[in-house]
Amino acid sequence: MSRQRSQLSVVFYLAFLNVLTAFGVDSSLPAFDEIRPDIGLLDGSNKISLIVTIFLVGIAIGQIISGPFMDRFGRGSSLRFGLILFILGTLGSLFSQNLLSILVFRFLWGLGASIPASMKGAVSRDLYSGDEMAKVMSKIMAVFLLGPIITPLVSELFLSFTSWRIVYLLGVLLAAVGIFWSIKFGETLPPSNRRSLNWDNTSKALYKIFTTRITIGYVLAVTFGQGAFVIWLSSSQPIFDHIYGKANQFAVIFSILGIPMALAFFASNTFISFYGAKRVAIFTISSAFLLNIASLIVALLNDGAPNFWIWLVMMGFSNIFLSLLTPIGLSLALEPMGALAGTASGVAGAISLGGAALLATIFSSQINESVTPLIIGYLLYSTMSLLLIFFAESKRDISFY
């Protein structure tokens, strides 16, 4: 536990764990059309999006347990247990023959993914604090975004000559790598900082999280920001296919959109160094809010189907701003938590991801022949996110001067 680790090794390790978590989504989106007939769904059925929603719900529910679990048994042992569940869920999903079966195993896959999903916040808080933690988490997100750039392309490549089931099998191999890497990386939570699993300690930890204005304010702000982004995840492929007729270009364009997002995460570290995490968080969500107003005007002037490239560029920038809020907001939320970082990280993940999945369904189910519901969702949720940041910071000085 006294092992010296370079910041680069920490960033790549935690980014890889994030890639593992995102693999469950990024590998599935290009395969929607192939998965539908194999699990008994009709061509074009919107029910296919449930395999993304249930996976996210599994992560959210799992993170309620994973936080206290990591605080009790340590980061490494907990991660390896989660990755075993990850492997079982992946194997069950790739052998599924109907919708119910794949949803059950996708939920188990999500439960397993909940622990690597919680590791970013917990391990970062173990090793860093303040603006340094925010910068590290932004670097993690920047490296992690190589996954969403590469995974859809790899998935599309495999789908060109084999089954989506083989694509899922790659998840098993990645989880095995994660198990061995966790052994090499070592433990970051000293035994003296571990907490028992009795309800008294857990309830005290939860009470502190929910009564700390900064923590709950930023967690809810991230929840609404992610809620907008999950609308994009669950609806982008059908929009490309049914509204714009560009299904064959989806994987390539989806991957390309990840490049400027990764660059933005790297650049955000410079702004955090100069202005601090709080001011950068306010700038990003304010920018998303203003851009979403412009996007809504453009959509309404074009009967809900604006020029594809104009729509794509505006959505791309909005996604960048919303995604930048996640690592910065969570780092600010965890800052007051100290030794409770594992529990706090789990609860934050459960609220933000579970809440985001539920918020997304409100608008994604309304998208048929128009992108207007998508943009309304973005505008509403970015507004809520901005208000919640001001709530979180209402007791602190956030002057830009």
C-alpha cells in the first residue's frame, strides 16, 4: 500500500477500467440490427434499447453496494470479484436466445461493471485531492475516450465477418486483463481506513453524503448532465437510421465524435490549473445550456429534422461540454468525503447513472421522426444541472474576478 505509482500508471489503469464499463454499451450500439433477430425482435423494434438501459441500471444498483464493499474489503479484491460477475454476465448475454434472457444477463453484466465504474472516484480520492484530483480524473476520461473511439469500429469490423456474440466475447478477454492488472497495480486503501459493513457505519456514511451540500449538489448536477448524454446513447443509432438514413455510417461517425471529446478532456486540465475546478464546471454546463438553446431554435425552424451535419456538430459540442462536467463534478462531490470515498463514489455512481438512465427514457421514447425531443431533453437537463451547481456552491465564493 506504500507502493509508489506514477500518475501516468494510475491514469491508464483507471481509464482501462472505465473502458471495461463502457464496453457493454459501445460494443452493443453498432450491433442493434444484428442482435434484434437473434433474440426474437422485429426489425426496427425500439425494445433493443433496453439492453443498454438494463445494463446501466445494473451498474447503478451495483454501485450502491460496491462503495461500502470497497471500503470494507479494499479496492483490489472488490474489483476482482466484480470482474468475475462481469465475465459471467457477458457469457450469459452472448449465449442468450431471447429478450428476457439477454436482459437478465445484461443486468448481471452491469452489476459486475459497477465495481470498476466506482474505482475511478475511489482510487483517485485515495491518492489525490482538490484540483489535483480533478485534473487526474479529467486525464482518465481523456484516455478512456479512446475506448468509445475504437470499440464501435472494432465492433463494426467484427460484425462484417462474424457474429455480435464474438464481439461480446472480447469483453471476457478484457475482464481477464483487468483481473491480472489489478494484482500488479496493488491496493490503495490502507487497512486502517477500512470500514465494517454493519448498518450503523453505512447509515452514518450515507447521512454525511446526503447532508453535505457540495456532495449531493454536484452528484445531482452530474445526474442531469449524464441524463442528457444517455438520451444520445440510446437514441443516436435509431436517429442515424430512421431520420437521416445513415445507419451504415453510424460506427465511423460515432467513433470520430470521440476524438474532439478526448482532446477537450486533455485541454480541460490547463483550465483547471488556471481557474480551478469549480469555475470550469460552471463554464462547461453554461456553454451546454446556451448551445442547447441554439440547437432547439434550429430544430424548430426545420420541422425537427435540421441538416444532418449542422445537427451533428451542435450535438457533438453539447456532448463535449456535458461530458466534461462528469469527472470535474464528481471530484468536487467526493472532496469532502475523505475515508468515505468508496461509499461516496458508489452512491454517486448509483444516483448519477441510475437517475440518468431513468431521465433518458422520458425523452428517448418520444423520438420517432424528429430530433426535437432529444434537444428539449438536453436543454431541460442542462438547465437543471446548472441550477444544481449554483445550489452546491451557494455557500462558497465562485466569483470569476
